[in-house]
Amino acid sequence: MSTAPYAVQTATARGRLHREAEAPTRSPWQRDRDRVIHSAGFRTLQYKTQVFLNHEGDFFRTRLTHSLEVAQVARSIARRLGLEEDLTEGLALAHDLGHTPFGHAGEEALAAAMKPWGGFDHNTQSLRLVTLLERRYFAFDGLNLTWEMLEGLAKHNGPVDHPTTYVADYAARHGLELQSYASAEAQVAAVSDDIAYHAHDLDDGLRAGLLHIEELEALPVVREALAEARAAQHQAGHSIGNNDPRLRHETLRRVINALAMDLIGQTQRNLERLSPRSSDDIRNAAAPVVAYSPAIAAANLEIRKFLYARLYRHWRVNRMTRKARLTVESIFSILSENVTLLPDGWRESALAARDGGDMARACRVVADYIAGMTDRCAMEEYRRLTDLSSPG
């Protein structure tokens, strides 16, 4: 039950595009969250890349474990701020539904391939998935999520000044105001995404041996967390050394806590200045209400720069990234040139579009098909399409 006046309220919620009777045991936001969890798109996240491909190790994060970590951070912050926790959690769980196999490498390959046909980005794909591609109900396509969930997904990165055609068309049908900010709940989910992936990408980089804990001493926030963890290590009587796996965990949990507590404190100060009386006051504010302090925002940017330079562009990651791009490029090229190779269901849709002279729609079917693949599904599809010894 939300307590703050600026939180999204059930009494003033804008409902669903397709009218449904309310669930007797769940709020609309709990129902949205549960529909996300039970969706096919959510299940595939367990075998989609975060940074390291699925087959590189069982202990690295996947899109699924990342989404769960984001949800945990987001719900904790929402509770401290008096926000609608279930809506915040649902948005956190759904924010990466549109990701391709192989993470950002797969997305970049698919975006390049789809450039002549309307482009591709994972945020739009998340909206397509929950409004069109999930087909579980007789009465409608998609999951028929609430207006507030769809707003948060559409504006995951803030106001949308240049929406894709699909987002613009859907926003017009459902009354989504794309140029304003999203609710505080959506803003919390978005910033929690950054908190979670900065911490766990550092963790995975250290675990993989691509980063070394001494390097973290140069990073603000992380440096202080590492010093605190080393003091705790000494106090607990553990042998002092950088190879202690507990040191990595103790450091990074302190990083998460430092970022989250700063975010809560600065957001509370922003709320005091704004004095919002409704969730619409949050949407119509001149700037995001959920934000870090200037000092921590600068520190967070330094962590991001470090990860790009030392992890995401590491030569070992670059090799896998290149292979991932080639895999997606090849699958798209083969299937878009000959849509009869698509499996049942997909093939009929693509053929109807192609035969009707609408190649953009035919290629969109191919893109939807590829985007829904897991890493290992994409690798197997590539083998089936290119290896004569592999069964079709």
C-alpha cells in the first residue's frame, strides 16, 4: 500500500487498453508483475547475455539474474520513498524483455540490419513484446498491462523525443504522453538498473580475471567501499589479501548500498523542494525527481567509463562480441532473403507481408523472431542454417 501522495495510486490508475475484471486477490500492479514473470519473454532471459555469453560460465550474470537484482534494489528504494512497490518491481522485472541474444552486441547487429526497415532497439522491443508478441489470451495480443506499466517501459530512459513508429502509434492509441517524465516508480526502476549493473559487472569482471581489485582503488565510491571491506576483513580475522573472494563481495555490496542511500537522500531533498501532491506532479516536473547527488552522479559516471574501457572493450570480450554480431547478421541475412526458411507461424506472417509488397513488415517478423532467441538458440539456428552436417 503506497503512502506518499506523489506515488501512483490505484484509485487514480488509468486502467488497461482492453477492459478486464479486477483480480480479487491482487492489485493491478501485482497482476502486471505476475504476467511479466509468467511470460515467455521473461523465461528466455535466463539464457540471454549480460556481459559474458551463457556458455562462458554458470556463475556470471544473465539478463534474468540482472533483472532480479534490479528488482531487489528498486523495491527497497521504493519502500523508503513511500512509492508503489509492486509497480516498481514489475517495471524492474520487465525492463529488459526486449533484449536480443548476445546482449548489446546482438542489438547492434540487429539494429544495423534493420536500419532500412525502421530500425531496432530493445526498449521498443520490450513494448512490442508486452503489447503484441506475447500471445496467451483469447481477448487480446500481448499482456494487456496497465497504462502505468506501459508508460514506464516506453520512457525507461526518460522522455521520448524521437519515438519509433511503433512506440508513437501505440502511445497515441493508449494516451501515453511521451514528452513528459515517467512516474517516480519508473524513475526508480531505471536508476536501479544502473546501480545493479555497475556493481555486478564489476563483480563478473573480477570473477573472470579481466579486472583486478587493485584497479578499483582509482574509482570514487568503490575506493571507499574497498577500504571499508578491508577493515572488516582484518577485524574478522581473515587473511589479508586481494584473492579472498569475500573481499569482492563485501566491497560491492557496500557500493550498492552507497549508491542507493545517496539516491534516496537526494530524491528526498528533490521531493521536499517540489512538494508534489500527485504522480502527475512528478511527470510534469522540469527534471527527474529520482536522482543522485552531484558528487555521486560524477562518481557513477567514472565507474561507467572504467567499465567501458576495461571490461566491455577488453579483447576477450571483443572477440565474443564480434562472433555474436556475425551470428546475428548471418541469421538475419539468410532469413530475410528467404523467409520460407522461418518456422511455422513466423513463416506465414513474413510470407504474407512479402507477397503483399511490404518488405519492412516481413523483415520486422524476422527481427522479432531473432530478438526472441536465447544465446544458445541463436547459435544452434546459425549452425542449422550454415552447417551442412547439421540437421535442418
